Amino acid sequence: MEPTPDQIAAYRRDGFLVVERFLPVDELERLRERFAACFAHEFETGLRPDEVNYDPKSTPPDLTRQLCNAWKADRAVAKTVLARRNAEFGAKLAGVPGLRLAQDNLIWKPPSGKALLCHQDAAYLDHLGPPNMTTCWMALDDTSADTGTIYYVKGSNHWPHARLGGEFHAPDDWLAHVRASRPAGEELVLVPIEVPAGGSAFHDGWTFHGSPPNERADAERRSIVSHMISTDTRWNPAHPHPIYSKYRRPGEVEMDEAFFPVMWREDGHRTAWLDAAPAPALAA
């Protein structure tokens, strides 16, 4: 699977690219099964994801649910988010020599679920240098504009880089931050990503994106995400991250492949244990 020259041009112009058919059917079905298990806190490997923003017993039912780095907790999730195809396709879109995983996301917007802030991923990466990201977003359900799908702000990857702003989970106005960050004279061109289950979208780290509330009471929206960074990326010791900087070796700026594995590099390198059987997880 390789992007065409037209797809590369569209990605760099618009800041995103839609790929309607991406996940094989058997992989999609297995992910749906394990997705539910992860949110029930049934962690196959015995390891907890780095961020767990959902508790089945106490989280309000209309809040959008999120797990980060569930690949460490579940081998089916690991197999998908660490797939070579995600990184090779994404690296060629972005024009970088290779990609490693920064983190994964599992996003579950329930029926009538609340919004997620329209934001730029790279604004959250001041602990890395350079702070950019290439993201592969994969849908586990058919998506439509009224089910709270992801929306991209077309061309916003060319805007000046904005600072963090606004409440990420359940903001009162999911577009307030992007409106405040929009350069004078620029239009807010919002594009909803409507794909069948198994479809995907790639986006640049400086592309504004978010999702409005799910207007439907009879449909949910689940997605699994590979947030990838260039293999040239290093730690920025001046700005430690409260969660992820615990994986930085003292005095070093190189990123450890045990925690940020190289998924694909143009010289053929891929972190060795990624292709082990069963699918990789730190407890394997």
C-alpha cells in the first residue's frame, strides 16, 4: 500500500488525506471485540495503558471515552497501531525518512456523546523536537457528519502554529480555540470524515481537527489511532512531559525503541520485536 503522487500532493496541501478502505475485515472484527474489553479494563497483558480516561463505574455515559497507549495492554490493539503499513504510508505522505509510534489512542464516542476540542496534535509535543506528528486515524464504525466524526480544518496545516487552548474533553464550544487561532482573512473550512468501518484518514500534526457532539442516540463512533513521529525526533529535556518523559533515559535525548518503536524506516529498519508472534506487547 503506497500513496500516489496525487494523494501526497493533497495531503500536503490540505493537511489530511482520506483512505476509504484501509483495515481488512478480519482485523476490524477482532479490534471491535478487544476494543470493548479494553474499555471494560480487561487488560490482556496485565499492563495498564498510560492514560485511562474512562471508568465504567463512574464516567458519565455521554462523555467521549479515551485510552492512550493501549498497545501495551492488548496484543490485537498493538498489531494494528504498530502496523508497518500505517508508518510506511504516513512517512511517504509526510516526506520523512521513517516513523515511530509516539502513542496510540482508542476513542469511543457513545450515542449522544459530547464533543472533543478542535486542536493541533503537535501543540501537545513541546517535550519533543521537532514537535510534529503524522497520524493514522482508523474508523471501527461507519462514520457520518451527525455521529460526531472527526472534522478537519482544510489547509490549517499552513497556518502559524497555535498554543494550547481550551478544554479537550466536552468543551462548551468545540470550535472556540480554532476560531481564536485562525489568521485574519482565513476561512474555517470544516470537512467531516465520512468513511465506512475500516476506512481511515491521515493528518499532519499542525492540522486543526476535532469532533462535535454525536447527534444520534442510536449510533456510536469508535476509532483507533496511531500517532506517529519522525525517526529523527528527539527528546526536548527543557520541557518534560508529566507522563511520557518517564521513558526518557537520564542524560540522553535519543528515544528508546522499547517504548517508542520504529514502525518503518526507508532503510528497511523496523524494531525487531514488532513482528514477533504473538503480536507485540511489553509483557510478551
